[in-house]
Amino acid sequence: MHTFEYLKPKSIDEAISLMESHGERARYIAGGTDILVKIKEKKVLPDFLISLRHIPEMAYIHYEEARGILRIGGMTTHRMLEKSSLIRRRYPILSDAVDNIGSVQIRNVATIGGNIVNAVPSADGAIPLITLGAQIRMRGPKGERAMELVDFFIGPGQTLLEHGEIVLEFVVPKLPSYTGMAYCKHTRRAAMELPILGVAVLLSLEDDGITCSEARIGLGVLAPTPMRALSAEKILKGEKVEDALLEKAGKVAAEECKARDSVRGEAWYRRAMVETLVKRLGKLCLERAKES
Ligand SMILES: Cc1cc2nc3c(=O)[nH]c(=O)nc-3n(C[C@H](O)[C@H](O)[C@H](O)COP(=O)(O)OP(=O)(O)OC[C@H]3O[C@@H](n4cnc5c(N)ncnc54)[C@H](O)[C@@H]3O)c2cc1C
């Protein structure tokens, strides 16, 4: 095993200044469930691992009631999200995702920030967050910045994060009152499995309980980065959400999803499952919107 020095800064500023001192020889570590595997496989060989686990202010789930904004700290573990009654009640799309990440042992240490920065096309945290329209906030040697999370991913394992930058938090903007949301990771087995595809749907309804005021569809694994099915979303907006319309949206999402063949699933199967899951999750969104 490659050896490295493990550093434990107590604040974000200290972590950034350690990173500036050690440059390319250093990497941040959060839960370690991705980076330690990469070190073992000799894909990265840092001399210094700068741990973010001892910075208390980085792990939180805050809901600003007055503005309807959700903030999730970069060091929030999947288990914290899974156990949060607020997330389960108001953002079930995130519960759907984290409930099925790895195992309890993994979820206890693995963080949402690590999941996003690792940026594999199958990242379960990414698909719900882009569907929620989340922003990502970062701080590094050059200061702080924010961007739409969907624009953060540029390829498999590649993001716009610059060396030394720390992901501070994810900010989910206010959602309309009648909103339903759901995520499904489609796998061969129920647990500890990489997905064949991931689909998330969010629908907001007018007061009549059937006309769609906002529609978002997030897709994962299919393209090199998590993506929104924008043409399929347009089909739903402003229309009455009935079975035939959901079916049409599913077909359009399947056409625009850029599905490819891989060892876990062929492109034709993935397209068929996108069609099925958009419709199925759309119906679940209607039920959840009515409960919300
Ligand atoms: C057995 C097993 C099962 C798994 N199952 C799933 C699954 O079902 N679904 C899924 O999506 N993933 C799964 N994973 C992958 C992994 O657990 C997740 O991606 C996890 O969220 C990574 O978080 P971490 O805190 O462990 O990241 P780490 O490994 O600590 O870090 C990953 C990368 O992110 C960087 N980083 C971490 N935090 C920050 C930050 N705040 N700011 C800047 N850079 C940062 C690190 O430098 C590193 O490059 C699994 C992994 C294992 C080992």
C-alpha cells in the first residue's frame, strides 16, 4: 500500500492553506470510500491526505423555512440524509437515492461532497440534486464561487473543481407548494450494485392538482455526465399530467438520453427502461405532490 501523511485541519481556511503548501502532492479526503480505493489501485498516489472530517461546520442539513431553501453541507454523510425526517418529508427524491447507496457502513462515512467530486456517471447523489436544480458552492485559494450543479460535471470523473477548492455546500432553491419528486436506481440486485441507469422525476402542479407548472427529469449512467432530459420536460410543462402524456415524455427522454452499450446494460434496454421509469416515477410524483 502506498504510504501518505494524514493531516487533520480544524477549519476550512487551514485545509486550503495546507493544500496550497503541498500542491499537487496532496488530496482532500472526506469519507475515503472512493479515494482510498483509487490509492489502492494506484490511480492516485498522494503524499498527503488532507482530511475534512475534523471541520465541524461542514456537515449539516439546514432548511430555511422563510425562503424555502435547503442547504446541505459538503461533509454531510449519506446516513445523515437517510436519517433526516426533513429530507424524507420534503425531499423524498434524496431519501430514494441515499437509502440505496452501498451499505450502512458505507453510508455512515461516505459524504455527498465526495460523491459529487468523484463524479462517476452513476453517482446516486448527483441525479436527484441536478433534478432539484441545486447549486454547488466552493471555496479555494482564489476565493468563493458557485454554479449550477448540472454544469459542474464535464466528463466521467471530471468536474470544474480546481485543485485546492473545497465543496462547501449544495443549495436547493425554493420549490412550488404542490411538488412531487422521486428517484429510481435500476440495478440487477437490490444492494451493493452499480446501476444500469438512474432516473429522477420532479413535477409541480397547479392548484387543480393535474396541470404541470414545472417538470424536471434527471438521468444518470446513460451519458458521460448526469443530465437533464430538457425536451421531455417541455412536453409536460403547462399540460395536464395524464398517462398518455407521461408515456410521451418517457419516449422523448429515451430518445434524448444518449444511452450507450456497456457491460451492465445494452443501449436499447436502457432506452426502454428510461421510457418505463419516467412514466412510473411521474405517477409516483403525482401521488407525492398531492400528499405534499
Ligand atoms: C462498497 C462501496 C459501495 C458503494 N456504493 C455506492 C452507491 O451505491 N452509489 C454511489 O453513488 N456511490 C457508491 N459508492 C461510492 C462512494 O461511496 C460515494 O461516491 C461516496 O459518496 C464518496 O464520498 P466519500 O466521502 O467517501 O469521498 P472520498 O473518497 O473521501 O473523496 C472522493 C473524492 O472527492 C474529493 N472530495 C471529497 N470531499 C470533498 C469536498 N468537500 N471538497 C472537495 N473535494 C472533496 C476527494 O479529494 C476525492 O477526490 C460505493 C463505494 C463503495 C466502496
